[in-house]
Amino acid sequence: MNGPKSLFLPEDSLGILTDLYQLTMAAGYFEQKMQGVATFELFVRHLPKNRSYLVAAGLEQALHYLTHIKFSAGTIGFLRQLPVFHQVSDDFFEYLRNFTFHGAVYAMPEGTIAFAEEPLVRVTAPIIETQIIETYLLATINFQTSIATKASRVVTAAQGREVIDFGTRRAHGMQAGVLAARASFIGGCKGTSNVFAACELGIPAVGTLAHSWILAFENEQDAFGKFYETFPDHTILLIDTYDTVAGARHAATIGRKLKGVRLDSGNLSELSRQVRRILDAEGLSDARIIASGDLNEDRIDDLLQQGAPIDSFGVGTEMVTSKDAPALGGVYKLVEQEQNGEIIPKMKFSEDKLTYPCKKQVYRIHDENDCFVKDIIGLEGEDVEGIPLLLPVITEGKISCHLPSIHEIQRTASDGLARLPEPYRRLKDAQPYPVMKSSGLEAKRSAVEERLRDRNIP
């Protein structure tokens, strides 16, 4: 009898964590002896609703994938028996058995503030390799960038108050919960309820208690007292199980070392004021008020504009699913390809989905105060003003960059956001940040489009 499957990501089978058509195209390239080098770029066409910038995230997991991808004997056996591969030569499956990524990757470091149309990742490798890896790269970069960006907005709304990731239980699966905890920390959160993420990444683990603890005792006072007895130096009490104001009074009598209370329902603005008065009257002015319960950047901003005396926010569903903009929509497009020893620029110009050809670089211009002024997307190697943002991270299949800690990445994001002028990062009605195409890139696009139209459109 077969046991249950966890469906966690298998280290020995990373190669088939992809869409089938990536592998059918790979087989087609192999059978047609198309082994030339190609370059693909990963970028976001349009920023999602209510987003004026992106926080690049997910690169470390992408690098792990690229340096560990392989096909096990079992997965190759599975592919062989699929009808679509029945006429594919044995040589292709031998190729998969020995598969290794040999290419070069340039990317924006994690935490970089980025914008629409800017390549976040650029991959150059034999075309089969660049094709197979597309799905994993998109899933990894899209998701973490989406969550890091959402978290950044939530943290901005909190105006310096702590934001904690409470979202694992509402994430789209446990793996998503771990990755969301990582991305949320990059976006500025101070901790996570996800113990695995805290253990693996060095993120502070944070937690209070649930209503079930209160309900497990005869009365609220007893529940509070027993928790304080067990955790005298780390007690934060959830006070809204029966009545929030009564709960605050009960909590205030527990002990002088009470760390704080959590509000999870009701009118958080009014309740936080009442609770603050109760705690202060009992000499607990250092006890913190933590708010949770379907919070997002708009609710937090509204609470603070009302003057709610809330010290920390626990944010779950809205952040770990980026509920208002759950799909980033990043794409991965071929921009040049080696054919008969010559590098040929590639582009598409279908309606609303125009792409620009050739390897590109993003150049950022700063003012005298080191604030961002504008970005220019230009050709790789073009003489363009600004600091290049795409840096080498893999060379000849090997990691060739410093892997920053999660804390370093968080600082990169916060420093970058501080350099983005306020009109471009405000929560509502933000102005579009100026991103321009270089003259060289525009000229190349025009020439390539003319050539392709002549060849493909009667």
C-alpha cells in the first residue's frame, strides 16, 4: 500500500518542476541540433494595481535551483513513457541524465527597487538550458517579488511601528508560507510566526497565543494567569475572546512583566485607546498593543491617521497572498540567439506585448543626495549614464557573487526605498517613476522590427 505524498520540492528531481512544453521544446531543440547560445530576460510588463515600484526578491532560491537542477532516473523514466516523447531519440534522455546548467546569469540583487519593463534577471546559456528553467525562475521571482513589494507597502503604512508576518496559515500551501515569510522580511517585517523560516533564515520568531488557549480554561483570568506562569518574561495576551475591554482589565492584573496585549477584532481604533488607558492606569505603560485581523496597508494607514495607540501590527492573509494584486505577471522572453555562429536579435511585436531585442542593462541615475532620478534601459555595453543594476551572479554555471544574508537584503530594500522620492512611493496616487529607453536600444528595436516584418508578414 502506498503512503501519502507530501509533494514538497524534491532536491533530486528539480528538472521536472516545470511545464511540459518546456521539455517538449527542449526535446525539439535537441532533435533539431539547435545547441546555440540564447539570452532570455525576465521582467514585468506592467506594475500591478496600486503598485508604483517592485522589491526584487527570490534570487537566492533561483540560484539554488540553477546550481542543483538535475533529472533523476525515475523522472527520466516517467518522461520516456509519455506519448509525446515516444519518437524522441534515446540521446535526448541521456542528455537529461547528465543535465547541468552551464550558463551565465545577471540579476538585480535582492532588495533592489525595480520598475516595469526592467529586466530583473538575464540568462545566457545553450537554448535548451534557457528553456527548461523558465517556469521555475518565473514562479520563484514572481512570487517573492510580489510578496516583498506588498510587505514594503504595509511597512510603509506602519510608519516605523513593527510589522510581523502572521500569514503562514493563510498562505497557498506550506512552501508558499515559508517563501512569503522570507519575502515579507525582505520587505521590512521584523519577524515571522513561521518557525521553519525563522530557523532556516535567522528571522526573529514571534508569536502570542490563540483563542483556543483561553477557551481551554474555565475563565479568562485563569487562562491568562497560567500562560503568564509558564512564560513570565514573554507574555502577550489575546484579549478579545469574550470582551476586549474586560480582557484588558484582566490582563492588567496578571503581572508587572506583561509584555503586551493583542487585539484581533472590533473597532481597533477605539478599542486600542480604551486598552491603552487601562494598561497605563495599572502602571503598564511599557506593555505594547499589537493589532491583527485582516489588516493591510490601507487599514493600518487609516488607524494611524485616527491616532490609534497601536505599537505593532500582525499581518497575515493580505500580505502573504498579496490579496489586492495576487499575480505579478512577470514574463521571460528570448531577446537574442546564436544562429550559424552569429548572434541574432529577437523580439515580438504582437499587440500590447512588444518586447525589445538584445541583451539589456538597467542604468540608474541618482541626484546629489543619492536619491533616484530616473532609470534608463539600454543595450549591454552601451555608453549610457547611470549605475548598472544587473550584476553577474552565475558564471559558467557557478555562483560568482556574494550571497547576502536576509538582514543585508532587508537593508538593501529599506535603503533603496528611502532613496525613492516620496511622490513615487506613496501608498495612493503615486506618480509613475521615469523609466526610459536608450537611443541605442530604440534604434536596434526599430531595425529588428523592420527586418522581422519583412520576413514574416506578407
